Amino acid sequence: MGGVPCGRSPFFIAPRHSFCYNEFMSKLLILHADILVPHEPSRVLRDAAIAIENKKIVALGETPPDFHADEIIDARHHVALPGFFNAHAHAAMTLLRGSAEDLPLDRWFNEGIWRTESALTEEDVYWGTALAACEMLRGGTVAFADHYFWMTQVARVVQESGMKALLAWCVFGSDFASEMGPTTLELTGDFVAEFQNISTEAALRRAANLARKLGVGCHIHVSESPAQVENAYKQFGKSPVAYLDDLGVFENPSIAAHAIYLDDADIEILRARNVTVAACPKTHLKLAMKTTRLVDLLR
């Protein structure tokens, strides 16, 4: 997956503090914050300072004696946290928000989302992603993993926003040459192929091999609905997780999105392959579905 360099400090202040760090402001000093430091040994620094110079944190805790700030922020009663990472997103779909309501997953896709998506343009993807970037940054999310169409436009937003991202072209596997965007594997470069439940064995093998060749990873929806699991057993005699593992997909660094309908054997495979599972509880609740077995996955 192609990470895009981040130009922002990886900390954000909660509750939200409104300020603008621009190219003319080389030094920023945040005072009196409680700072959560994730690095070992993890700890909380009370009533501490963050010194930022040229968009990089140069000091935590005590203010350097020779640091002369262009702007000082009093963060009293605020907490400074490491920025959040959104592990699974289709950022441009902010434009589709509310367009398909009160439907189960299969009808949500077939009657709502896919029909609307077919009308999206390259410019739509840019502006939908730009809106998502604004919302993510406002809430403290500084990086995200995304797969969709016209991913060059998503990458453009990432570069303009200063966020970090793992980006993947969306490949369904039915016809590489004609898919929306276009989204052929030949165009992936350092993007990673993403697959829905309709992907063919050839598409999965081809993408897994390409990811291995490029030294990147795979981002794929896995066991998102009972129908997907039932279809896998009917066609292949095994679960989606076991099937993908047999095809070599999980030999690459992988994100398994949703992963709701897992059995114990699936969890063991995911754990053994060190697969990152991206749980999406808000999505699952919206569609009245189960949620990911996080407790079992974390054991």
C-alpha cells in the first residue's frame, strides 16, 4: 500500500481547539495540555507543552529554553492525543450519505449504492474525498485506508490535506478492462487491489501476486454477510477466510474489512497470518447486522 507523506503533527487537541497552522507559521507552542504519549513506556504528561517547528514536533513536556513561538495556544483542560487511523474507508462515499436508508445489505448495495455510484464522475470522487478529509481532520483522524475508484483523485486530496493514507484501486474481477474508473490491475502501481464477494479466483490470485511483486498489501471485504459465507461454502467448500488464505492473499500484509461472520477457525487463520481486521460497528448497526468478534480477535 502506498503511504503518502504526512505534513502534519500526529497529535490533535480534544476537545477541539480552532487554530490554523500555515506555511508562514514556523513555530507553534501548545501549553498546559495533558499529553497522552503512546511510545514505550506509555504515559500521560500533565500540564505539559508541545513545541512544533516546521510542522514537526521538536519537544514534549518541557518547553525548550531557546524556543520562540510564532503562536502560543493555551490548552488548559484539553488532552493531546495521537492522531487516529481510520482502517477502512470509501471516503468519496460521503456524497452518497443518506441515499439508501433502512435496507438490508444486499438491497442497500443493489438498489441504492451501486446504482448511484454508476453516475459518479472523477470530479465527484475528488470532492467527496475532500469532504471526508475535512471531517476526519476535524475529529482527529490523520490517516486512513481507502479503496474506491479514480484513486488518483483520492491521492490528490491526501497530498493537499497533509494526511497519510493507504490507497487501493477497487477491482471487482469481472472485467478488468471495462471496470469503472478504469480500475484495471495494470493501473494499480503502488495501490492495492480491493475485492468484493463477486471476485473470481483468477482475479484474487492475480492481485495477490501483483501485491507480492510490488511489495505492498491487500485490502479486501471479508465475510461481510451470511450470504457471502454461504456462497463460499457452496462454491469452494470452505469459508471466505480459508479460501483467501489458500489463494495466497493473506501472504501479503492485509486488511480484512468488516469480517463479521467468522468462526473460530477463521480467527486462528487471521491471527496466524497477522491480518489486520477493520471493524466497522457504526456500519453494522446501521444495517442491523452483527458486529465483529473483536474480543475473540484480541485474545
